[in-house]
Amino acid sequence: MKSQNDVVPPSTPPVQPQAQFVTIAEEEAGQRIDNYLLRVCKGVPKSHIYRILRSGEVRVNKGRIDQLYRLAAGDVVRIPPVRVAEKAPTGAPAAEFKIIFEDAQLLVIDKPAGVAVHGGSGVSFGVIEQLRASRPDAKFLELVHRLDRDTSGLLLLAKKRTALTNLHEQMRDGVTDKRYLVLVAGDWKNARQHIKLPLHKYTTAEGERRVAVQADGLASHTVFSLLHKYHNFALLEAELKTGRTHQIRVHLSSSGFPIAGDDKYGDFALNRALLKADSTRGALKRMFLHAHQITFTHPETGKSMTLNAPLAAECERFLVSLGKPLAVAAR
């Protein structure tokens, strides 16, 4: 039984969610309002995003807009109360990588082999998640392109959306120049060789992404230049004319010249042998594919830029172990 001294606190009404007013930063300018909302309102169904746009609950500078409106720096966006799913922590440890170039628009790093560029497909986190964790104040940081997990070398990231869009356009238009150093097994003959084989992407029963040469695949073109020949190996420079998934790896494997250490398309018996040094060479415990040069137009200044990343140390050591090259091709 309650005594007269018992105090029953008044019930507190639940706090009603409030609309947010967000000012668009320069890094976020240029994107459509629907894409912006889909990004910032993670966990909100797509259908609900478009419903609040159609109903006029979303406002820009106090006015109604449609889903095609492109945001400008300084725009004030009203986002109505929406239930947003809790953002699960990625658990990505903060990390920085060797920086080749950085300014207000771009970050270009030298990615080591064995590190995925992003989480997914059994990988908890990658380069992009680690960089975001190490740069919590960065308002925008996105991959411009991708590298396979086992490929080392130049990786471009955009620090502004306008830079990302510009570089994607350059890549679509084929005006960027990406070159790789690659060591293949076999007796490579030609100083310069074009390989044009259509590539088809598929998923294995185990859920693994693979690529095969197939007549109805996407047109794909790689130019290979011979740099050095060794006993049983050749060092090539690969110039991408198209940018298909696993393009260099499949073009070489399908032509009878598997990449040393390639665990998807390579010579598996050779790869096992390479794990240990013998009397003729050192050991190689990774795929010998390195993105060593990229040329593009700077998205803000319009100037042509060529960046280089030196061959990864473990690959350089393996080359040295092969001894003096048998021949040097004229480039």
C-alpha cells in the first residue's frame, strides 16, 4: 500500500523526432537529391525515400524539389523525421597507406598486395574502410576504381564528389592510361602484342566471382610490351585499353602465359613450387601484378598528371633472384 509520502513522478512524454536541416558541403555538391538521401538515410526503404520526395516533405532552401534536383554547395536540405537503422560498426582498424599524391581533390596511395580495396565477399573491411577510420573528419572519401586484393600499386580515391564524377567520366571515355608490371611464365616472343578477347563475368557455385573468355562477352583489349626475358619467365608492361574485371589475368592465362602466383587463373603447380626458393630463384608468395603507372587529367586544374609507384619490394627481390635478363626489348 502506498503511503502519502510516496511520490509518483509525472510520466515523461516521448521525445518526438525532429526534422533535420543539413547544409550541403562542396564535397557533396553535384549529386541528385534522391541519391543523397539514399546515402545519408541508411536503413530507410527506397520506396519511403521517394514517397517523402513526392509528398514535398523534403525541401531545399525552403522550396519543393523533385527527385532529379542536383544539389549545390550551400543548399539547406530539410530531411523529415525518418526511422534510420542503427549503423553497425565496421570494426575497421584505422590505417594509412603510402601516399603517392594528395591534394584537396584526390588521394593516391600505393596499395600493398593482400589487402582488399573494400569490405564484402568474406572480407570485413578494406582500404576504403581503414582510411575512413583514420580520417574521421573527412566529409567525402570514395574509391575511383578498384584493384584486385592480390594486386599492389596505384589506387585513386576522390575527396570530393565532383572529382569522383570527373574521373569516372575520364575512365568511361578512355582518356586515362593505366599500366601494370606483370611477370608471366613461358617463352614470350613479341616485343609488343595486342590481346583482344571478349570477357564474360560469372559467379561460381561457391559464390566466387570469376571471368572467362566467351564469344558473347564484353569486348576487352590489353596491350603487352616485353621489358625483360628470363629463363622460363618474362616481365611485361600491360596497358589497359578497357577496364574489365580480371582483364589482365584472364587475357594472359587464356593466351598460355599465366601470371606467376595467380591463384585463380594461374598455373597452380608452378605457384606451389614458387612458394619455396630453389637453386635457380628466390621464393614468390604473392601474385606478380603491380599497378605501376597512371595518367589522367586533374579534375580541378585540367593538367595532365602521370603518377608512378615503384615495383613492390617482394616482386623486386624475386626479379633479382632470377639473375641477369636474357634480353631487353626496345620500348
